[in-house]
Amino acid sequence: MRIRTKLMIAMALNILVFVGVIFFVVRPYFIEKSMEQDRQTVESQIASVKETLANRKHMLERTLVDWAVWNDAYAFIQGKNDSFVSSNISEASLDNLNVNAIMFLDRDGNVHYSKFQKASLALSASEQEAFISEIATRVKGRDGKQDAVYASEYGPVLYAAHPILRSDTSGPAQGTLVMLEFISADFIADLSAQTKLPLAIGPSEAGETKTSTQDGWTRVLIPLDLVFEEAEFGVTFVVEPTHYRNTVTMLRLGMVALLVLGVGLFLSLFWTIYHVVIRRLMKIVGELKQITIERDSRLRVSLNEQSQDEIEQMAASMNEVLAALEDTRAEVLDKAYRDALTQLPNRLAIEDYFSSVRGDHNQIGVIGLDLDNFRRINDQFGHRTGDAVLIYIASRLNFYKEDGFVARIGADEFMFLHPKWTLDELRPVARRLMRDLSDWSEMNGVKGLTSTIGLDVFASLHPHHTYEVMMGRLDVVLHEAKLSGKNRILAFQEIEDGSHYLQTLEMERDLRRALENDEFELYYQPIVSPHPFAVRGVEALIRWNHPVKGQVSPGLFIPIAEQLGLISDLGRWVLRQAMSEMKGHAMRHHLFLSVNVSKRQIADGSFLAELEDVLAESSFDPHLLHVEITESDVGGNLYELQQFIQSLKTLGVKISLDDFGVGTSSLSFLQSLQLDLIKIDQNFVKGIPENTFDRALLEGLYQTFHTLGLDIVTEGVERPEQLAFVLEHSSSLIQGYHYSKPVPLAQLEHYLKKTVTLYDW
């Protein structure tokens, strides 16, 4: 990703973070504050409405007290002041009192006098009489003061009642004075004007003030019974979220302005940084790329002498680095292609030389010199003497090379190449080198200093004769020369057809190809119980059908597979193939299948992992599987072997010890391994019954294994007299040519059809 892209992303992210903080932190803060202010406004308006209603009630109560606690009214209700009405009660007086009607009730609750304000409601005389009667009924029987808002046929009505007393509030009360006011549109308008709220009054059963919000507006319901003693109505009003809406509008405009400002700031910063920094950096990068493409460290980054800022200082530093690299490159190349001790070219240099001369010459003469037991020289005479030997050999090679090429290719290995030289021209140089080394060792008292020299005439124009092939051939001839006694000269052409090393390499190549091409086959040798006769199991044995050489003996390729580390691959193939081929036969005839495992498979853990997978995939009964370990493998790490056997036991697999008698394992050692079966090696059986020692030894083994509770298989039984001896002294199972040699699967199937009877193992 380019720096300008990164810069754009960084600036955009910073702006987004800034906007995000405002949007997700600042904005919610202000909105919450505005909503809190709106809630406070609602609470303030609720308080204002309650206060206004309370004031209205108090005004009515004060007026009521002024009239009810009055000697004139007291005398009037007693019928002693006939001029009271004409003197005090008129349309004007009701209007001044701000009531719609006034009622005087006697001590029995009957209407003594009532007066309606004509402008209040257009009621007929009968309607007024019914209305007055209803009010009287509500007030009658209640002592003391009272106030209420009730639902009449003509709408909600506010009334207040007070006992009629003397002016000094003495009694007894001679009646009740009631003043009432219709809650009309004018009444509501008057309250709305006082509270500056659009109030409405309607029926309500709520016992407390309730608020609800819809589309941001807050609807408030205040029950009138919070102010009056009795009320079946409530005051409602709606509050606009003024602060919230103003805040949202302000924030919206602010966000738009901030976005515009952010985009402008982004473009301005980017333009500035691009022209001041990025464009100049890109120019430097382009010049460095050109230097890289041309691979010429003499090129330099151009400088602007008029500018002395940090970028120009960086460019100047780059030029200094390039100059230093140019100086270092020559030193590194020299060190990379030259040995520090002998000053001879090294392996890299000889590869370059081979590439340069290969196409110009038909052949190249090669001499490889390897010092024998050079580590012993260092240990015995010291590293200074060892270094002196190497320097001396280098000087002699330089002396003989003429127009050839010499190099040190290893710790104690040297190589000499000469175009056009033949084997006859190489041999004299090789002999002189050996003689020079012998003379130097005698002169300097370094006894035992010898060398092995390999010769080769390499056809350099052959398309397949690469540098790797040349070095491989040299390794082969040196290896073969050391195997045949060291301190000698050997040519590749002399061993090309008979080298054991080459044969091993060929065998490795063929083994790998055989695994890929499925050239292997399994043979099975029956393991039988003589009395009564029954085939109890089979041992799987690998065979190799080489496409050119035919059948290759396991005695040849198994050791090589062990040596090359291919035995684990072969073991996996045998395990899968044997369990696949024998699954049906093992279940049908109740046979156990015996497979061999090598020490390497136990050590690297490949066998256990593969076994678990194959058992899971094939559903092979693990109790019918025997894993054979050879006695020579038992002498290794006891703990590791015990862990391996325990893992097999956990899976239900049985353990057999193969070739008992070949190794040196003690019986107590074997007992600690929890083996299920011992296979006695055929070497014990070969001398039976003629060899007295073998007879005695075999009898003792049978008795010992029987005492230890171990099952036995006697291998290599070929003759009837051998079988008779085994049967006489043991109940051992038999595996040998007397019953059957190892056979392919088809022959085994034929054998089982003829001989197998069911037998519980």
C-alpha cells in the first residue's frame, strides 16, 4: 500500500474518529441534557397547573367564607333579613364573585334561596330547579366545608360549600352556603391564559399525575382530585419538546458544517502533504527503483541543493548508504566467493566457473581431494597445524592448475577443474599431490596425514550433465574410494557399473518409485495349531515385484529402506493393505493377522497414528490384530517401548515378540513388557532333533514360557521330525514350510477353503 493511500486512510480515520466522538459522545450528551431540560419544563408546567387550580380553589373558598361567615347571611337563612337578597345578590354581584350560581340551604338541606347568572347557561326554570336539587342532594348530610368537581348533565361543575355562621364564626350553623362555577370553555381559556398552556379537562379515573410521550411530545394528565376533595375529571395538556428539537436542529446543522469542514480540511491537508512530502518521496522511490532495476550501485538519488529540509537530508543519507554499499559489495563478493583461510575460490565460485566454461568445451577434467581423518590431525597436532596443511594443499593446487581452476569446497575438501584434460592428464597431477602431501607430513612430523583423490572426466556438453550431476559423481567416487581403504586415487569411470554407493542410490530411487507405482505385494504365511488342526492366524510379509529386476528379496530392500528412512512409508502401506485384504477372512475364519513394526516406526510415532486411523476407517476388529516387534528392538529404550505397548493394549491389539533367540534379551526384561506371544526363531529348530544342545535349549524355553503364561509360535518347522519334537514338548503354534510357505492372497484363500475349520482363539 502506497504512503499516500496510507496517509489518506490515516487522515480519514482521524476525521471519522473526531466526528464519531462528536456523534456518539458529544451529541448524546447534549441530547440527554436537552431531554432533561424538557423533563424539567414538564415538571415545572405540571406544578404551574396544579398551583393555578389550587389558587382558583382558594379564591372560591375565600369568597365563600366571606359570605358564609356573615351576620347578614346568618339572619337571612333564619328568615330575619328579607332585604338581604335585594341588597347583596344580583347579576353584577355574581359576576364580581366570578361564580355562576349561589345557593342557600337551610339546616335541613333544603334550598332556601338560589340565584343563577343568566350569562352562564341558558337553562329553563325547571332545568335550574332540577340542577339546584341535584347540588343540594350532593351537599345534604355532609357537615363542614367541602369542594368537588362532578359531572353534571351540563358538563363538569366546580362547587364549594361552607356552613353559615355568625361573623365571629360562632354557631350553631343555620345552613350551608354553596357557590358553583361551570367549567366551560371560558373557564378553560382563563386557566390556559394563566398557565400559558393549551389545557383541556375530561373524565379521568387516575389517582396520580401521568405522563406519556409520543413523537417527542409529552402528554400530561393531572387528576383534579389532587387539588379538590372529590373530582371525576382531570386536566390534560401537551408539552412540545422545545429544547430537544432545538438541540437536534442545532446538532444536525453542526454535523453538516463539521462534515463540510472535515472534507475541506482533509483535502487541504492532503494537498499540502502530497505536494510538500509525498511527491518528493515518490520521486526518490522512483529513482531507487531504477537503481534496483539496473543493479548499479554507482547511481545516485538526485538532490535539490536549494532545499535543506529533512527529505533532502534523507536523500543525501541514501546516497551515502549507496556509496557505502558499493564499497561493501566488492568486499562481500570477494568474501562470498573466496575462502578466508586458503584464499582459494569456494563452492559458489566453482559453480560460476562451471557455468562459464560448460558451453565452450566438450569435457571437463575434475579432481576431488579429501583429507583422511582430518579431525584427528586437528585434535592431535592442533588447529594451527591443520590450517598449515590446508594452506599447503592450496599452494600446490595453484602450482599445478595451469589454466584450470581450483577451489576449497569443504572443511577438508578441495576441487580442481581443467577444461579439455583427459583422465591420463589428471592422474599425474593427482599422484604428485599425494606425494607432495606425504613429503610435507614427513618434513613436519605430522604422521598419518593422507588423502583420498577422486577423478572424473565430465562430458560438459551433455544436456543432463549439470553442475549438480558433476558434484554428485565426485561425491560417489570419493565415497567409494574411502570405503575401499582411503589414501588412494580412484576414477569415476572405474566404478561406474559396480559402485555399492551407486547401487544404494539406485535402490533408493527404485523404492520411492515402487511406493508411488504400487509395485509391492503382500504374501501371507499361515500360523497353525496342529492338534486339532486349525489355521489360527497369518503373518503379512511384503514382496517387491520390480518391473525390470523381477522379485527383489526383502533381505535386500528392507535394510536399505531402514537406512534411508523409508521403512515407515513401507510399514504404513503394509498395515493398510493387510487389514484391507484380510478383514473378511479374519472375521469369517476367526484368524488373527500379524504385521511387523520396525524400531524406527515406534520411535517416530507414525505407526500408532496410522493404526488408529486404519482401525477407525476399516472397522477391523483390533482383537484379531497382532503387532510383531523383533527382539533386537527390545534392547532400546524400555520406557518408550512400554508406552508403545500400552498404547496398543488400549486399542485392544495384541503384542508378539518375533525372532526370539537372535538378540540378548533377558526373560525378566520380556516379562515387564506384557507380551501376549513369543515367536521362537527358526535357528533353534534347524538342529532338531539331531543336535542335543538345541533340543535341551528348546525344551527349557517351552517350559519357561509355559510357566510365564505366554503363548508360543515356533518358526521354521519344515520336517516331520521337527514337528513331532515340538508337539511332544509343547502346545506351540507352528509357522513353517511344513504346512505352508508364504503365499499370495489368492493361494491363501484356496488354502483356507481346503483346511480352515472354525476355532475360537
